[in-house]
Amino acid sequence: MFRIKARVPRKVLAMGLPTAWGAMAITYKLVCPLAQQDSIGARVVTGAVFFAVGTGLIVHVRQALLRELRQVREVAGAAQSALIRPLPARIDGLNVAAAQLSADRSACVGGDLYEVIATEHGVRAVMGDVRGHGIAALSTVAAVLGSFREAVHDEPDLVRVLRRLDRALARHLRERARAEHPASGLEPDTPVAEEFVTVLLLEIGQDGEVTALNCGHPWPYLLSGTSVAPLARADPLPPLGPFPLPTDLTPLRCGSLLPGDSLVLYTDGVEDARDARGRFFSLQGALIGAVRDHPVTPQTILRTLFTALIRHTRGEQADDIALLVLRNDRTRLRCSQPLGARGTARPATHDPQPTNHL
């Protein structure tokens, strides 16, 4: 109630000042004897009066627009913070670091999404990229993340989690199409044909085994010692939205994330970033340079990558950027299967002490 009452004087003041200035100018023109004269001096004074009134109106309108823009940015930033919640530093033995950078400077929001949740089925992570950026993408981000946060606890199978995300996105797009075209009264066949979301789902078990489902998203990089390689090289599924999911879905088993290894998840805005000469940013090269420094933590990797990205683009990236780093800091367990595309098996080891570089 107090907020409503507080807004009324602001609106009255915003409308009252221009009205008062306009009334003063009209009163001067109609009443003041000097304004009725045709001499050069009278014309100069009249012109100065109207110039001052016009300048005041322009300044007032500009300040009002800037004030409204600041409010929009604050609201958008609060909404973004509520959707993309800060991740804890450790989740079930994994060291975690994440950050994003929006390409929409006016709204400070982006269309990238990520989340990491510990469940009874293992640690489950999602990294996604909504087509477009800015405030328009927030509702789609909310629909996908909201479905993920519920499904990861309810569904024992990663395939069912992905199908829940697909249904949530389709429902959201239908509702948005009805809201945009309420007069038709018909159920849209293709609600938003050009809308799509790339999604990468990961599940990391207690033994470090990694399972993945990829819908049009870049594969993450695996950091093991000084080695940097893609987690997998399989062709991803189409993005969610334009096409239905295949009837037969099988998660890809990517081996085991051993203690000390890290996964770097990212959106395509990272590798699509260009410098002044049009050259793309080399994420793998930046990661190779980052792993040379020891100890390598998710925080140092994230800091190194963002520094390199900003230096490469000079802070003028054309797309949203999101990075998520997961490092296995659990007690070393016996593992028999290597991870991803490295192609060579490791000897099984056992270390009773946890590996922790925090």
C-alpha cells in the first residue's frame, strides 16, 4: 500500500513539471507585453524563453527515460539472479564454479542457463542455450530450469529427465503463442517454429561414471593433468523445440571422471567470440594454457577463461557466454574405464586421502 501511495506523487511530478513549463511558455506569449512586440530585442527574449522551456522538457524526458531504464535493468537483474541461482562451491564432493556474461548490455540478462543438483541418482548438471538473449529469453529459461529442478529428483533415468524438459518447453511455447495471438482462439500447430533450446544433460555417479544426453549443445572439455580433450565426439541430437525427440533414446556413457579431473561446460558464445580481425576464440588453446598452472581449481580456470575472452573480444562479445566447471575432488576410487575420447586406459588406483585443491 505504501509503495502504491509513493508512486502517485512521482507520476504527478513527472506530468506536472512539463505541464507547468508549457503553461508558463503559453502564459508568457499571451500575457507578457514584451512577447507582443516585434522588435529584435523582444524576439530575442521570446526565443530565449522558449529555448529554455524546450531544453528543460528535453532534460526532464531524458532523466525520466534513464530512470525507467535503470529500473528495468534492476528488475531484469533480479529476475536473472532468481532463475540462475549462485551455485555452492562444493556439491557432493565436486568442486564447482560457474559464471555468465550477457551480450544484452541494456538488460544485463541472457539466454544461457545452467544448474547442478545432487540427487539420490547422482550429481546431475544441465547447460543450455536459448535462442536469442535479453528479457525475451527469460521466460523460456524459467520453463526449462523449473522443469529440470523437479525432474532430476523424480526421474531415475536421464532419458525421462530430458523428456520432461521437452514437454515443459513445448507447453511453454504453446502458452506464449496463445498469449501473443489471443484473438484466434485456436490451438497453434507450431507455436514458435523458430524457437529452440540446446541442452546438455550430465549425470556423475558416486563412482565418477559420467552419462550424457546432448541436444544440439557443444560437448564439454575434459581436463586431466595437462591433457585437454572433448568429453565425447558423438553427433548430438537436434535441439529441443523444432523436432520431437526420438522414440528410442540411449544415454551416452562417457567413462569415469577420476579424482583431480575437471569438466568445462560452455555455451557456443564462447567459441563464437571474435576479435577485431574476425578470428574465433580458441577455447581449447586457452584451457591448455590454464592447466599449466598448478594447482588447477575451477575458480582459477573460470578466471583465466573470462580474462582471455574479454581480452580477445575487448568486451564486445556478440552472444551470451556461460561457463561451468566441475572438478572431482572426491576420494580416489577404483576405476576401470577411461573417460571420453582419451582412448587409453588408466591403471586403477586407491588413495585413502581426499584430493582437495580448495
